[in-house]
Amino acid sequence: MSATPIHEPSFRESVDLMFNRAVALMDLSPGLEEKIRVCNATYTVRFGVRLRGGIQTFTGYRSVHSEHMEPVKGGIRYAPNVHQDEVEALAALMTYKCALVEAPFGGSKGGLRINPRDYDEHELELITRRFTYELVKRDLIHPSQNVPAPDMGTGEREMAWIADQYRRMNTTDINAAACVTGKPINAGGIQGRTEATGRGVQYALHEFFRHPEDIAKAGLSGKLDGKRVIVQGLGNVGYHAAKFLSEEDGCRITAVIERDGAVTDPNGIDVEDLHQWIATNGGITGYPHGSVTPNGNAVLEEPCDILIPAALEGVINLGNAHKIQAPLIVEAANGPITAGADDILREKGTIIIPDMYANAGGVTVSYFEWVKNLSHIRFGRMQRRQEESRHQLVVDELERISESLGKTWTLSPDFKQKYLRGAGELELVRSGLDDTMRIAYQSMREVWHGRGDVKDLRTAAYLVSIGKVAASYRAKGL
Ligand code: NAD
């Protein structure tokens, strides 16, 4: 990663600067503005775990940014350099993100200072359970108070341990499964959660490309098909986004940047094959297709149509913003562009689909999972067969008419197969996610195009979400 210049604001300062830019265009009382901006509380815990014949001490955080709605929601990340400032910035983004996509939660985020690659599975389980114990004790994990989810360095395995630990400590809580989302299916998860953030990135791009005016603003034309895409980070979010865009939408993934360098191939990278290589070899080094360079960050500056940073915050900063050539950037990661870089890019006319919208697919499907856990029934279980039998009635009737007209026309087998299948959980989750991403984009777009003083999608996103949080505080009489 290129060194961040000294005068670069921190991640939290960047979020505050972007917040300030938006509220300057709003008519909020200074008191309410301050109430929304500040982070309500951050809990820091240091706990010991007996490992490898000694006691190791770990530091973890859980930050609650806003409780205008409860539970509060936000992932837990495992990374060696997690710190309070970062967790607070991420918690604030969660507040705005949930408001933007109308997920009924306040914002929170957690972090554990650990490099998960330094520990084996059993050790990680011990550490996760102990961290969970510390948070559950203080209701910082709780189905109606605070519901974590996966983030960088964590996934469904960790979420299953968290859920189990909560259940052990709350044996009579019938809603225990709703204490965390992103769980595996057999531990109360929901179909489509693992892919959700990447899927949301895809749906965000689908919606963007439905608006010729927006495509033109980015200096692009046509459809998604054939667009050259550079992705940074082939983890949960980046992998799914790259996979869906290349396999379903005809995009060419011309470069993938990972922690040990980048692979480039102007003809398009086989995402599944590269993902498999990284899983086996621990990085992209030695990948036999395309060309591999150890200087990954320089590849952010390569020409492409769409740049998708899906790894870390602050990767596009004052040091490289002026060299970025992509006309359209989709912030799949949280905070990949610093406030200073954001100014430079806006000035250049780069269109940025902001993080609070672009990666909201994860929290959206987490919301569905939480609802599923509280309702104790899988989505579609009651309706699916009934829907199928009603569709069967229509098909039977059409075939009867066709018969009576001497079979001058027939229904195609493909139509029949698609039409007759009732929606299962995965179809419903995808439909709910698609709807959410479309509506949220349209709400940002209305502000972006409708107000002369709003020049970019990020400011529009902040205006929409801060407006909703403010309305919620006002309704509470604050
Ligand atoms: P992950 O741990 O699954 O993947 C991160 C990937 O980035 C890994 O492949 C890692 O090797 C790579 N990486 C790390 N350092 C890098 C570097 N210096 N250069 C290039 N690549 C590097 O994490 P994730 O869950 O995919 O999260 C990625 C981003 O998306 C984070 O900003 C996270 O906050 C955000 N996000 C995640 C979710 C989710 O549901 N997982 C939801 C919303 C937002």
C-alpha cells in the first residue's frame, strides 16, 4: 500500500468531513447535527486467552454510533491494526447505510486486533468465544440491542461461534439466533447472505446502468456488457462482485489487486480460477495466467471503465487520487477514498458510487436474516407450493385453449419451467435485495439531479440518510 501522506485526515475525520459537507446543505439545528455526528459510545476490552502454554492478551472494540433505532447493527472485523478511530468511523457509516436502505437499525461496528492468519481454527474459536463472552456480558451482542455480522477477516464460521456462545449464556432466549447475522444456514443463517454484499454491488451497477444520464455523466456509454473492471481485494465482497459481473453481466475483469500484488489480463481474468489459486497458494504470486506484478497499488491507476476497491480504507488518497483513470468508482469497501481524494476526484468529474450505498447489500440481507430468526420460519415456506399450484392452473388453462384452437401455438418448455417454479428463500432474498438497491439509488439520484447544490452521489446519500436519522430523532422528541 502506498504511504498515506501525513496531512491526510484519519478515516473517522474523513467520514466527519463528508458528513459536514452534507449537513452544510441541510437545515438542522446545531444541537441535532452534533447529536447525529458523534459516536455514542465505544467499549474497549482487553482479555486474556490461554494459548500455546501461556496467556495472550487481545484488544477488542465495539462502538455504538447511533441508537435512534435498536438494535444497532454492524460487522466485527479481525485485523492486526484495528483501532478505535477506525471502528468509530465504520460505526458511523453503518448508521447512514442502514438509514439509506431502510434497514431499521442504528449503527455499530466491532473490531479485534488480531491477524487471523497467525492462529489455527481451534485457537480462533477460543479467542472468538472469549471476545463474545465479554461483549454479551454488556449487552453489546443481543438480539434486541446489538447484532453483529461478518466483516474483514471474519465470516460465517466466526458468526456460528458467536451465536453458539450467546446461546450458552442465554439458554432460555427463544430469539437467541437473532443475536448475530451472517451465520451458516444450518446455524440459523439465510440463503444468499454470504454473496449479499457482492451481489449488492452488482445490483447497484445494474441500477446505475439503467440511467443513460448517469452513464453519460461518467463519460461511459452502452451497457455493463464488455466493460473493463479492476477489483482490489478478492475476499468475500470482491470475489462475489467480480464473479457475478464477469459470469452474468459480460464484464471483463482486467485486473485483480491482492495483498501481494496484482494480476492483469486485458482479455479478462477467470475469477473462479484465480480465487481457487489464492485459496491454495495464499496469494496471487505465481499465478500462471495474465501477468503478475508485485506492485499492486500502481494497478489502481491503470485505465479501466469501473474501479471496485473491495479491500481496505484509504487506498485512494492524496498520494494517488490525481492518477486514478477510472471514470466510475464503486466503493465496495468501506472508506476506500479519503476525504481529500474525494475532492480531487469530484473535481476531475469521476463518478463515485459511495460505500454507504454500494456495499449495503450485506446489511440488507442481514436484516432479512434477523427477521427470519425472529419469525422462526424460512421465507417462502408458506407460499411457495400455493404459488406453484396457482401458476399450474394458468398453464393448464392456456394449454386447454391451445388444444381447442388446434395447437396453433404452444407454451415453450423454458417459459413453463420458469413460470411454474415458486420462489424459494434465495429468490426472495435476491428480489428483496434488488428492490432495496434500486429504491435507495433512486432516492440518492433524486437529490443528485434535483438539487443544484448537490454535485455528487456521496453528498446525496448523506443528505438522504441524515434526513431520515434526523426525522427519527425528532419523532422521539429529541
Ligand atoms: P475479506 O477479509 O473477506 O477480504 C478482504 C480481501 O482484501 C482479502 O482477499 C485480502 O487478502 C485483501 N487485501 C487485504 N489487504 C490488501 C491490500 N493491501 N491490497 C489488496 N488487497 C488486500 O473482507 P470482506 O468482508 O470482503 O470486506 C472487504 C471490505 O468490504 C471491507 O472494507 C469491509 O468493511 C467491507 N464490507 C464487507 C461486508 C461483508 O458483508 N463482508 C459488508 C459491507 C462492507
